[in-house]
Amino acid sequence: GENVEQHPSTLSVQEGDSAVIKCTYSDSASNYFPWYKQELGKRPQLIIDIRSNVGEKKDQRIAVTLNKTAKHFSLHITETQPEDSAVYFCAARETRAQKLVFGQGTRLTINP
Amino acid sequence: DAGITQSPRHKVTETGTPVTLRCHQTENHRYMYWYRQDPGHGLRLIHYSYGVKDTDKGEVSDGYSVSRSKTEDFLLTLESATSSQTSVYFCAISAISGTSGGEQFFGPGTRLTVL
């Protein structure tokens, strides 16, 4: 089955700087890669996703890149703000079943 | 919030008692999921359903059973709760239609404590 590794587990950046979180996956047949943001005590919220037929997708200050050959994808947050502080999860979807396999999460802290 | 509710939102129970958590959706989505979230383990799939009466196991299904007799409801049962099942449980649905979709949305979660 699919296995997703996420790094780093914690990340601290200065407000206004960029943050990058990286994930690798094992199943070359996986075709959908979402990113979730989870604030303390809240549910995970989908913030951006990418499908295997594109290499990059942007939505304002966040972007995701996908390298199918290397089987890794990354989340990029530019011009970070205090409200970006949260735990971020990547995931990959197994194609034979509509199941997501999640990474372990990255706790992002934005320092003012 | 994709019309997903969970009940109860908080529960404290004792070891050995049965517990049932309910997930309810209003959007008629085919796929529903139960996850547990524990520190250091992220989100782990317990069971999922791909239709009424159609369910399958996830990676951490031992000690749990599920039922889906109606499209809108997906029940998770702990037949005999153990302290290792203390966790936050999230239900999710997957919106799949045509060439788009597949996005998964989560319910608000249930915090379960087994003493």
C-alpha cells in the first residue's frame, strides 16, 4: 500500500519569510495529493491539492509542486503571517480505492 | 463544512463498555471515512464506506466495527473500549463526481476518553 513521509516535523520561520514542507510517496499509481491545515482543536481543512497531470498549482500565497518521477511533492507558503501557524498534513490517494494516506504532519510556527 | 456532523462531540467512558460514534452527512456523498488522530501518528484510517452496506478496513481497524444502513449515516462502534482507543475521532466524506472531485472534507471530531 501507499506510504507517505513528511518533513520536517516542526518548522519555525520569521513572519514574512517563506516556508516549505516536503512529502514523498511510495506508490507511483497515486494520482491526487491534497494538503490540509489543522489549527489547534479544529478539524483538518483542505487548503490546496494537486493532481498527477500537473506539476504546480498556486492559490495566492500558497503553492504546491509535484515531481512524479521522484515521487515527491511540496507545499510552499510565501510571505508568512501569524495565522499560518498550524499543523500541516500532506496526503496521497491510492488509486485502487478512494483512500488517502497521510503524512505525519508538520507543526509550523510563525514568529513575529 | 460540507454538511458533516458528528455525535457526541465529547465522551468519557470506562474500559470494557461499548461505544458508538455517529457521523451524519447532508450532501448524499458516496464515500465516508473514520479516522483517529493521536499525537505523533497523524491521521490514521480505521474503516471506510463506499456505499450503503459497503465497508472496508483501514490501517488500524482492530477493535472497531462500522455500519452504514443509510447513505447519510456512518456509525463507528468500539465493542469493548480500551484505554488505547482514547483519541480524537474524525469522520470524513469524499465528494466525487464526474471528472472533478475526490476532495475529502472532515467533520468536527469526537474526543473520546476511555478510563
